[in-house]
Amino acid sequence: MKKNRSQVRDVMLSTISILCLILIWFLVSGSRPDFFPTPMATIERFIRLVEKPIMGVSILGHILASLRRVLFALIASILLGVTIGLVMGWNKKIRAAINPILMALRPIPPIAWIPLIILMFGVDEFPKILLVFIGSFFPIVMNTMSGVSMVDDMYLKVGKIYKANTWQTLRHIVFPAAMPTILAGVKIAISSGWMVVVAAEMLASKSGLGFLINRGRDSYDVALIMVAMILIGVVGALLSAVFTLIERKMCGWMSKE
């Protein structure tokens, strides 16, 4: 009963916050509708975008183009990041050798790599995916390393009692114990990758939500920019919500806390 009340309260507070945001939007756009389109003007632009797709690509097509780039980069970053993070967290010598390199590269924003990547690979699909990979790789590898290095020694001692080898210890003890931390890193990587792909698409692309923002800027179509920004926020929120459900499914004990 208490849990239901808490859920109702959270829904009410979320609804109120959204309504307040829409009210602020009305107030701000009312003074400068040419500079900041009203909600109605944004809805009308959305309808026109549905009726007359830009570059022959529907809204769903632009969303899927962005999601596809993020998905490819995320799969690569998970495979490589989790593997390197496990090895670094398990072996102190390898951690000492690789960690300084990661610490030097990690603070560099993915956008700072854009000129170099364009010079090396051009402006096709691969550079966009590579930028997203750079943005999503570091949270995964760092969280995996931290999760593995913080596994309770008691679990490792139990493995030794049962004479588990290194592979068995990593597979059945270390990896499950580090799973919550790894998933937290993946969640951060999804958010980071979604932001980076929008920036990458604004540079040179013929599809994607970032492309819509760029097209709106070039044609001074502020309503189109607002439509793309709202879609980016909605899709990003949905990605976070879906992954939260996956996280609770994989780590069921976390939802009981």
C-alpha cells in the first residue's frame, strides 16, 4: 500500500513538472514567437514534417538512422570495454600499464576528435559510428574495471575453496558480482552515445535527428529545430527507461533496495 502511494506521488510530481515546463514554454514563446516558436507552431511543423519528409526520409527513418549508429557503436564499446575492463580489474600489472593511457584519453571530449577523424576517414557512416564509440567506450571500461576490482575477497576465497580456475572465477564469481557496476557504465554510455551521435550528424549527414537540427539552422526553421530537439529528448528518455527495465531484470535484487 505504501509503495503504491509512493508511485502515485512520483507520477503526480512528474506530471506537474512537465506541465510547468510547457507553461514556461508558452510564456517565453509568447514574447518572441519568431525566435522561439510556440507549442502550437511546433506541433504544426511536426505535422508538416510527417506530410513532407525531408530528403525523402520519414521521421521514423531519421530516428532509426540515429539509433542504428548508436547501436553499432554501443555493441562494439560493450564487447571491447567489458573485456578490457575485466582484464584491468583482475590483473594489477595490466591495469598499471593501460590505466595511464585511459586517464590521458578519457578527458578529451568526443567532439574534439571530429577534425582528426574527418581527415582520416572522411564523412561517411564509419566516422559517425567511431565518434559514438569514443563517447561510449570509456564509461564502460572504467566502470567494469572498478566493479571487478571491488569484488569482495570473501567471494574469491569461496572460489578457491571449490578449486575454481581463473576462467571459472571470472565467469561465475567476478562477472556476476560486478554486473551492477557494469550495467551502470552501459547506461551512462547510452546517454553519452546518444548525445554524441546528434553532434556527429550535425556535421555531415543526410539522415538522423542531428541532420534535422542542422537543416533547421541552415533554413532558419526554428520550429524544425524544436521538433528535432523534442524527439531527441523523448527517444533518449525511452532508451533510459528501457535499459532501466533490462537492468532490473538482470539484477533483480537491485529493485528490492
